[in-house]
Amino acid sequence: MTEGEFDAALDDALALANGAVPAGARHAAASGPHGAGRAPGAGDAYDGPYGAWSETPDHAHARGTAPDNPPGTGTPADTGAPSGTGSTPPVGTPSPAASRTPDPAPVAPCPWHTARAIARRAAPGPLPPETAPLGEALGRTLAAPLAALTDLPSFDTSAMDGWAVSGPGPWHLDHPGDAPGILAGHVPTAPLADGHAIAIATGARVPAGATAVLRSEHGEVREMTDGRSRLYALRPASPGQDIRPRGQECRSGDQLLASGALVTPAVLGLAAAAGYDELTTYPRPRVDVFVLGDELLRHGLPHEGRIRDALGPMLGPWLQALGAEAAAPRHLADDPDTLYEAIAGSRADVVITTGGTAGGPVDHVHPTLHRLGSEVLVDGVEVRPGHPMLLARITPHRHLVGLPGNPLAAASGLLTLAEPLLRTLSARRAPAPYRTPLWSSVHGHPRDTRLVPVSYRDDDRYGLMAEPLHFHGPAMLRGIAAADALAVIPPGGGDRGTEVELLELPWAADWSPPGATPPYGPSGGAG
Ligand SMILES: Nc1nc2c(c(=O)[nH]1)N[C@H]1C(S)=C(S)[C@@H](COP(=O)(O)OP(=O)(O)OC[C@H]3O[C@@H](n4cnc5c(N)ncnc54)[C@H](O)[C@@H]3O)O[C@H]1N2
Ligand code: MOO
């Protein structure tokens, strides 16, 4: 697909998600529900933003009768958009309270790249900037250029321990013997006269009149018969040597970083060096995580059909690494009212639910979104694992990402939908896309994209390669726990040497939750 075709497909997808008739679908609508009515199957060609299959997709949710939907809402006849197969409006259809525009058409599963683009565009833009102390800015994005508040260095600085010298040697030593000379943080009192030298430490301000710094290992002090000391250079010191001139790195007012730069530890250091006590940044979006599933245990060994919650411990730090501020996960009972109240009562920018996205007897996410009048923007994605994932707009500024319960499927949903949404809210730039050849062949899904955990390895012929890992089933975390990235395997798969897009896992990023004990806290630990 060309970029233009992709954009057109995306516009159609967004139109559909927002209740308008997509240009590409008008033709399909004219020729029958959901276009030509082909059944999906191996080798099916992609045919528009949602494909062109007339039958219910294989992951479709048994959504029931949508009891809150009054007559006349959400039916295909209301919108003129392509209809679903049944007359029951989908649960993603907003309730009357929320619908100011014609009710949206059914939101069918969309291609993986389209889903990511919809998620990236779902929020109107970044959260309003805040000015906060330097220490709170890590992982945020600069909302204004970082301009130097001072020259750097702010004075002519000695780059070495040794002597400041004036003119050619040998030099009279102004403070012979063990006198420390000029130390860092001290202000030299007198200018250095021609032919004189004075001991100086690295980082100390070079006195006026100095022409170079002679390193301690390059000079020798000799006691003269008159009782005075002379400094001899063992190697010549050229003018300006080992002096860092004022303003060498920047002048006051110079732009050090553009707006939009990610505040890394190095940026914190630069900002401090340049005189900042606080920074104006886009805040981290606040995320509430609701973990659904009565079968989940929070401690101990699995027993009697119950299993450990793998997502509660995983999502908080992962969201933190994606630039969000995640509240401690809340474990909710499999009860529709509980879920409704939790989502309705959340004040977070993004709500993330885990589990309950499919059509099982206690899968309450879709009905609850319907009850809330939410606009479902993505309802299923053509990706494995994780295809029941969803994205909804609860209010214009609050969104919900529904992650499937299977843990690797949840990770897939996190990177497919939550990551682009959070990127927009936090004004983080997209990482530069990169591709790496596959170390060994990977089977593709006939129609869907696959996300497969890979680790990097070196190869004599190809250089860096992505080795697909075992244990990548939707319910397994063993593969991704050993992975460096997820390989994006297009429908049809890839042979050894095929270059594939990679989604880096943020394993090296900022893990500590806010307020976490520093590694070298008061109780010790530094040795
Ligand atoms: N009839 C169909 N059933 C299912 C389909 C389908 O297309 N038709 N899709 C399957 C796929 S694929 C997925 S993924 C799951 C998604 O289901 P839900 O999002 O409703 O998730 P649950 O049913 O609640 O859980 C699925 C699975 O994951 C386990 N789980 C849930 N939460 C956690 C957690 N926090 N930590 C560890 N494991 C968790 C849960 O026990 C289930 O085993 O639906 C399939 N079904
Ligand atoms: O999303 Mo399921 O396979 O895709 O676990």
C-alpha cells in the first residue's frame, strides 16, 4: 500500500469510527452489506480499511441484545453506512446521551497499522503543559525549547590539574611548595603576571592573564638557589591548552534542545548545568488499570482452577516506561456494575482494562462501554495475538484501551493501541522505525499481522538479526520475557533474511514507579 492509499484507508477508518460514511465504504455499501461478501480465509487480499468480508469475523463478540439501545439508534439505515450482518446494533454504538452526530456504523476489526494510526490520532493532542521541579520531569517531553540560562562554561575553566601559566616558561611559581593554588569553586584574586604560574585544579576558574594550563605530569618544579621555585615544562603547552573557554559549549540564550525532546537523565543534567531549577513539560498521562477476572490470584501458587494475575505486576512499570503515570492496578470483580462504576468514576486520562474483551459469559467490557455511551474507535485488530483488543473514547479527553486477558495478547494490545495513544498525550515522538532481517523463518497468519517476540543476535553475513523466540502463545510470557523486541510479521510470514519492522521493548527505560526508594537510600546498599 502506498502512503496515499494508507492515508485514504485511515481516513475511511476514522470516518467509520466516528459515524460517518467512509469514501471507500460507499461503494461497498451499494453492493451489499460489508461489500462483496467474501469469506475470510487463507490468502485473502486486504480490501479496504476493514477488509470486505460479509460474515461475522471469527473473533466477534457474543454481545447480546444491547438492552440500553433504544429503537432507532445505530441501525445501518440511520447512517447509510455499511451494515453489520444482524439487525442488532453493536455495543460500540453510542447511547443517545453521547450521540450528537449520527450513530456510528459497526466498527469492524481493522488492520494493525490502521489501528495504531487511529490510536495515535484518537486524542486531540498533548495534555496541557506544566512547570515542575527538575526532579519530576524525567520521562516527560519538553513543552518549550531548552535555552541556556548562562554561558557554558560560565568562566574560563581549567580542564586539568596542574598550573595556570602566563607566557612561555620557565615560570616563577606564585604559591610554591604544598600550597593548593586555585581550587574549583574558588575565585582567583589576582591576575597572573607574564612569566608566572600558579597551581590550579580541574574545574577551577583560570585567572586573568593565564595563557595555558600545564598538566601536573607535564611540568617539574625545581628549587632555585635563591630559595624560589621555578616551573619547567617537560612538554610545551601551546596557548589556550587545557583551558575551556567561557561559552565553549553554549552562550546564554542558545537553544540546547528543541521543544518535544524527551527528558532523559542526560537532559536533566544538561538543564541543571544550564541553570534550570524547573522545566515546562507535557505531563505524563494518568492511567488507571482495572484488572478483571475472578479467577485471578494476587499471591501464591495457582490452585483449583485459579491462576496468578500476570498483568497487574506487568502493566504499571511498562506504562511508566511508555511515559504514563499509572495508578496501582485495581482488581475488579467480574460484575458489570462494578466495572461501570470504576470506569465512570475514573478521572484518569486513559483507562486500561484487562480481560473481558471477548464474548464470554462474564466479558463485560463491550456492554459497559455501550452503557457509558462511549465511542468505540477500534473494535478488534487484525493482529495475532491480541485481536479482541479495543479502543474507545469515553469523553473527548478520556479514552479506554481494552486489553485481552491472555497475557501476550495484552502486551500486543498495549503496544498496538496504548503506546500510540500515550505518545500523543505525552507529546513523545515516534521512535525512528527500523527493520532487521529475521534469523529464521516465521510462519505468517493468512490475513493478520503477527507480533512475535525476538531477541537480537549477530550474524556474519547480515550483522544484527532478529531471532524469533519460542513460547509466543497468547497465554505465554516466557518468550517476551527473554525478548528485545517484537517483530511485526506481515500476513504470509517471512523467510530467514527477510527484513521486518521491529517494536522495541522499553526494557532499558525508566522503571521506578514515582516515589520508589532510591537504590542507594538511607539504609545503605552502596557498599
Ligand atoms: N469464542 C471465542 N472465544 C475466544 C475468542 C474468540 O475469538 N472466540 N478469542 C480468544 C482470544 S484470542 C482471546 S485473547 C481471549 C480474550 O478474552 P478476554 O479479553 O475476554 O479475556 P478473558 O476471557 O478474561 O481471559 C482470557 C484468558 O486470559 C486469562 N487472564 C485474564 N486476565 C489475566 C491476568 N491478569 N493474568 C493472567 N491471565 C489472565 C484468563 O484466565 C483466560 O485464560 O478470548 C479468547 N476466547
Ligand atoms: O488475542 Mo488472543 O490469541 O489473540 O490471545
